[in-house]
Amino acid sequence: MDHLQSLLHHPLLAQNTAHHPRAQTEAAQAAVMMDQAMLRGQADLDLVDRCMQVYLRTLQSTDVKDEFRLGRRITAWYTSSSPATKERFLSSPGAIRNAVPILYADGLEEAVWEWLEVLYSRKVDVADSQRETEVSTASKTSQWVLQETHLTFLMIKETLRRSRLDAAVQQLVQACAYMSNTGRMSSFVRSSQPWQAATKSITLALLRRRHQHGLSAALFDQFLNSRSSWSDSDSLISRLIPLYHPTQPSAQELAMTVERASDSIQGHFDHMKAMSESAQKVVLNALLDGAQLLSLQDSSSVRQAQLILELVEKHFPNLAGVKHKQATQKRIQSIQQTSLPQRFVDHPIGVI
């Protein structure tokens, strides 16, 4: 309740509070307080941001009545704000992070897209942005580009939350193309936390769905090509994506990475172990799918499949387990006894 108490004692709201009906939830309190401040023309960014923080706690746990929804209040406040306040809002990672889920929850995605257009409309000193290597020393230009990336990630996150993987992939592909074409893409952006979070979240979402991702072949190809803009385009996880191409599933990238990266394979698996257990299981299932696909091909591919299984058993003994090892072996054996199908289809055996 600390945020709520601080809002209740905010000097801008100290007058005439007795004339307003007492709101029963934190969301309602935040909405009423923001209304009061806006009516007096004194709703500064700090107060609005604190209102959003309080509101989000209720939004995540209960339904909010239409009369207390904060989304339209935020857009009205932004529209009526001065250019300086708008710029301060759009360059504030915390405020943007709080505002985006609220607007998406209220069906106001179009307003968020308009914010992204404002960020994109700013002229960027390409030479300046390309020179940056660290966030702490980045110029204002590069910080602004980083904020574009941050907003893109938040939009992708909300799109994935609504199970719209195709829309999220399309947005990432468009962002890659736009940033590359305008000179915004740089090692500074590729290595930034928001950009890495965006590519990782979409990759895991796709791997989690396996062949049920629903992407068209054309969009899938664009997604594969966008990896040139990723900081970890050579990672083992990114090499799992072609396994689930809707018309031409392939395990060749995975096989080559496993064979050629013998010296660095430990680093690949160390990276996986840093993920949550649920994410690790998603990756392990994909590795097993890769082994299954390779086992359908020639003898050298079968050897590569066995190598993948050995790596899984070595690096993830707890997650793999005896039960899953046996299931995986049955999975491979059953496929070897059948002819090559027209299309690789998910097999229920061996899924963790």
C-alpha cells in the first residue's frame, strides 16, 4: 500500500478530496486521483507513473470496472501534455513499461503504435548511434534508439501474451527491416537487453508451439532471415528454429552447429542452463525433435542424432532422466522402422 498512501498524500490531491466518492479498489483510487489532477491541469509525469503502478496491481489480479479503466485517461493526458512532457514520457523506460500493458488491456494498441511512430519520426545521427558500445556512455541519440527497441519489445510481449505469435513475428521482422534500412541497427542495439529479450521471447514461443505455430512459409522465411540482426544468431537455440518450417523442416543448421562447435558446445549449454526450467524443457524438446528429424535421413545424420542425444543426457541429466531417455530411444527406434514421411509431424513420445 506504500504507493497508494503516497498518492493519497500527494500535494496536488490534497484539496477537495472529500467531494469525491470513495473508491473501493486501488485501480479506482488511481483513476479518481488522476482525474482530479488532470482537471486542475497539474497531472505531472511522476504522479501519472505512480498512478499506473498502483493500477497495475489491481489489473493483474481482478477485473476493473469500465468507469475506472486508466487507458483512456493515459491517452488523454498524453495528448494534452506539452511537447517536453511527451518527450520525457517517451524517453522514460519505467513509465512506458507501466503504460503499455494498461493500454493493451483496454484495447488501445493503436495509441501505442502512434508512440512508436513518434519515436521513429525522430532523425537519427547514424554515425553517432553506430559508435556506441555501452548503455552507460551512450549519447542521447542512441538512448532514443534504445527506447524504440524497448517499446518494440513491450509491444511484442503484450502480443505474445494474447497468443498472437504471427503478429509478434511480423512486428519483429518489420522492426529489423526498418532499423537496418534507417541505419539504427548496430552492435549497441543488438546487444541491448530489450532487443535480446524480444528475439528470445519470440523464439521460445515458437519452439513451445513446435509445428502448431501457425506461421505461413513466407513469414517463417522472413523470421529466419531476421536472425542476421540478432546478437545470438549463431546460438544453438536459434539453430533450432528451422526444425519447424511449415513446408521445409530442416535440422541441418542444428547438426552443423553440434558437429563444428565441439570446443564451444559447453558455452551453448551453459546459456541454456541459465534459463528457467520451463524454458529449458522447451529447448530440450526441440533438441529431441532435431534428433528425430535427423534419424530419418542417411547414416551420417543418424550419427548426428545420436550425438545430440548424448549431449542432452550429459548436460541435462536431471531434466532428461531415465524415463525420458527410454522414451526418446523408443521414439528414435520407431521412426527408423518407418519410411520417410511426406512431412515431419510432432510425435507424442519423448516430450518432456
